[in-house]
Amino acid sequence: MSAWTCLGFAIALEIAGTFLLKLSHGFERWQWGALSIACYSACFFMMAPAMKALPVGVVYAIWSGIGIVAAAAIGVVAFGEKLGAMQYLCIALVLVGAVGLRLTGKGA
């Protein structure tokens, strides 16, 4: 499996873990919290091969950047959270940075 594929799975698992953590209501609903921990654990398991092949700064920036954008989108869509125009702009800048890192990096 390529480093980028591993990173993609790590991102998906991190997003799922964040969503489940929100559903746990601060671990009051422990089943969702346990699933969140499982997703985060699997996330790091998938991110390790990506860090072995790609620069750590690029991996972490893309992983966290896309996670930030997805978490914000899930908050708005699934939980009815409100964001202001400046917040949307800042989130868009995070996404631009993550995509820019991917497009300018060496292929692995």
C-alpha cells in the first residue's frame, strides 16, 4: 500500500474518531467514546507507514489540515454548528495549504 493511501486511511479514521468523540458527549456515552479510541488507534497505525516514506511535516500538515476541514464540515452539517465568514475563510486557507503541500511534494 502506498504512503499516500495509508495517509488517506489515517485521515478517514481520524475524522471518524472525531465524529464519534462528539457523539460520546464527553464520554458520557462510553460506547461512542470506545469506538472513537479504536478509530484513533487505527488512525495512528495507518499513519505510521506514511511517516516512514514521506516527510513528517507534510504528513502531519495534510492529516491535520484535512481533519480540521472535515471536522468543521461535520459540525455544520451533522450538528448544526454555526460558523462566521472569517471562520470559513480560515478553514479554506487550511485546506489550500494541505492541498498545496500534496501538489508540491515529491511523489512516493
